[in-house]
Amino acid sequence: MSEAFILIPGRTSRQGCGISEGKFKEAYQAETSVLQIAPQDMQRLGLVAGDRVRVTSEGGMIEVAVQPAKSDELPSGVLFIAYGDLSSRLMSGDTHGSGMPTSKCLDVRLEPLEKSSIDPDEKA
Amino acid sequence: MNASQAKEASADLKVVSDATCTFCGCVCDDIELTVDGNRIVKAKRACGLGTAWFLNHEIEDIPSCLIEGKAAPVEQGIRRAAEILTASRYPLIYGLSDTTIEAQRVAVAIGDWIGGNVDTTTSVCHGPSGMALQGVGEVTCSLGEVRHRADFVMFWGSNPAESHPRHFTRYSLMPKGVFVPRGRKDRTCVVVDVRKTKSAKAADVFLQIKPRGDFEALWTLRALAAGIPLDAEQVRQTTGQPLSVWEDLMQRMKAARFGVIFFGMGVTMTRGKHANSEALMALARDMNRYTRFTCKPNRGHGNVTGADNVVTWRTGFPFAVNLGRGYPRFNPGEYTASDVLARREADAALILASDPMANFSQPAREHLRSIPYIALDPKQTPTTQHAAVAFHVAVYGINVAGTAYRMDDVPIPLRPAFPSPHPSDLEILTGIEREVRQIQQAFA
């Protein structure tokens, strides 16, 4: 069963350093492949760090590992992911006449994937 | 290593003073680089992002030119690139933000010769702010003025602690300036954001607003600046903060001697986009009824501000310019790269110093992958991976001299640390322009 969230893709220090190190290197790939969720939302959904979820937007769908956001960085109902291939997959091609795809505060639905169906080697 | 060997080794090291970091829009030009042959081993005064930038750009052992994934002589790649561009009916030139203004200038010239569509990464960064300033103007200043004068500094939808790590210490919060002699103690810092970011820790006041509430929050402040009474419950519901909080903020803004609002992509990438930027710029303008107040977009790429300037010099418009009719037309939403690709209009592209195959929407990426394009980048990226012609180029500011514009439109010279065997963007683009002209003249 999926639940509505607002997703904010954004820059992080590690993602920025990863660009210089190389986008195919592990540091960049790891930083851009994790979804941050408010700890209270993780608890409510029965998720622990490393569990995988499906995130669907108007523009696309991804499957990604989760981790709790640090301290009180995210309010309940808001998700964060570092800019990268996965965040781009959720953007729509429509820019509403502005040239800028809506790239922050995206409406998404989040669905935890059944743990039994997850290959532990795939966990980020 | 004994003492004499250490001395000998250190004698081989070269020190480059006042080097310029071109990773982000701060364009810090006080970096001291220690260079060991073809490798930077130390970047004194650089932040984490700057250190990663300088220490990870060694000479890459990859061919300077690949045609359809196979190594080829650079001149052959230049000729193939010119053939692709001149055969195209709707060529797109995109990127430009991570190279010198000298190279940007030639990229726009190629666009002009081939009647192409020229757009920069500004369109997916502060393009909406560029649209907004055409509507309401921009009350602006240099970062030097902020350093020496600003006693009220607000960051809105911007997280410089992670995106521009030296912003606080070099320009906006910590420096002791002529009119703020006690530095941080003489300044009030306000952060407005949906997330409680790392930057929020640096603030005297942090306002966590409702997601997508920027437009309403900014217009709340505009109304308060104009003395218009507001419905407290409506304000709380639309902004996520009570009216009293906004009234307190307005009092602080009015009491400032020199205020500045730095704003980021939390404003431009969220629903409302240029309407959000317009509200913010108009607020800065409104505040000049009470005191000196300015606003500045926190620009991301090292020379994205240069791209705005160069495209404006050459065409009269900052981005989203179509030259297909022999004269420039400006229309974001029509001539912006995201749209031109997602609508499957472009049939060839020249991608310079950017990575749309990683950063664009899926429909735009799928179309780019389906057309022949040329990519110039110092590193292997998803964009170079799928290019018909890929040039691996020398790095601006590390291997290549030239000029970059800081986010406040101040031009900064680049002081390279060591040469590269790979050609520069400028050399490749100059070659492509020459070949394009030869092909066109042959068919004239």
C-alpha cells in the first residue's frame, strides 16, 4: 500500500565531491542512491535503514534504499534524495512554459517493498 | 625518506598562489595549490568541495577524442562534429557553465553560424530568476559589498553550508567588514527553508515553511512591507508559520542598515518557479522604501554567471535563445534545452561542460540518446558515454587559463596549475567553428 509524500531532491557535500571524483565512482553512486525519510515516518512504516521502497511520481518510478534523516532535518511527510540519476528519473518532462522541470517538492507515492523480495546484496 | 630526500622532493613541488576554484559560484580566488608534477597534492584554503575539485583532476589516461566510442584523432573528431552540426535541421547547443568565457563565446558563435538553439544550465538553475528580473528588475550588489556592509543576511531556499561552503566565511556571515567591524556579531542571519538544513545551524532565526509555501510566504512579507492587514489564520495555513513570526521578521528587515537575501533553487525549482523569484526580487525592491536592501541568486556552477553574460553579449538574451531565423529569439519553455529535447525537436546537439544525460528528465534523456551529439567534458560522464563524438578536454582553472565570472558578475582570472595533454574546450570549439565555416562555404 502506497502513501503520499513530498520529495525534495537537492545537493549534498558528498554528492558535490562525488562529481569531482567521478560519477561512476562508488562515493557518488552511493550518495545519490539513498532516500532520506523522517525517523517518525520510518517508524510508522516499519522501515529500517537499508530497506528498499518504490517511489512513484508523475514522471517515473524508482526503487531505492532508505535511511533515516539526521536529527530533525526533515518534517514528517517530506523525503530527501541527493541529485543524481534516480532523482532525475522522477522529474516530468513538462516545464510548464518555464524551461525548468519541477525538480523540488515533487508529489510522490512511497511503497515499502516486501523484505522477503529484496536481495540483500542489492542494499545500498 | 631522509631529510635530504625530503628536501629534494619538496624542491620538485610547485606552489601556485591565488589559484581560482571554479567548482561553485563563489569562485574563490585565494587558493594556494601545491603541485607535484601533474597532480595537485594540496589545496590550502579550499573547502571540501574545492579540495575534491582540485585533488581529483589528474591527467586522465583516456583518448582525447572518441568517435562512436572508438579512439580517433582530434582533428577527425572536429571534422565529424562539424558534419553533424551542419547536417542538422534543429541543432541544440547546451551547457556552457563549466568552462571559460572565451570558450563560451565560441560556442555561441557556432550556434549563430548553424542557426541553432543555444541554452545553458541556467535554464535548470536560476533561469526562472532570469525571467523574473526582466519583469521586476534586480536590486543587486557585489559580494564585496555584502562582506563590508550587510548587517542582515537572509538565505531563502538555499543551503550554502553544503553547496557553497565558503559563502559564510568569505563573503556573507563571518568576515569583519568596514561597516560590520565585529563580523558575525554585527550581522543577523535568517534561514528560510522547508528542510532544517546544515545552513539552519548558522542562523539566528530559522523559519521552517510549508513545502511549496515560498510564494505565499514572500507575498506575506510584501504585504507587511506595504502595511496591508492580513488574515492570521490564512497566513499560518499557507506558509506554515504564524503571522507574528513574519511580522517579527519584517521588523528585523526594516531595522537593517544593509540587507541581502541570497536565494537558491528551493525558490526556482519549486512550483511557482519564476513567480517565486519575482516575489522575492520585488520584496527586495520594496524594502528600499525603508533601508538599503538587495538580493542575489546563489549560483551553482563555477562559471554559470559567465554563461549568462556571454550569451547576453552575443545575442541580447541570457539563455533559451533560438538563432534559427538568423536573429535571436528568446523564449523559456520553448527554446530551453529540457523542452527542446523532451518534445523531441532537436535532431543534433553540442553538449559543452554539462551532463544532461544524468540531470535531465527521462523523456529529454531518451531523446538526446536517440540523436547524434557531440560532448566535451574533462571526465567520463553519462553524457560522454553516449556521444557520437566525445572530447575529453583539459580542465578550466586547473589546466587552462581564462576567465570565469563569480556569482556577482565579477570576472576572475584563472591561474592553471599544470598543463594537460588533452585539448581545451576553446581549442576544440575553435576547430569546430572553422570546419563549420568551411563546410558552409563549400555549399554556398
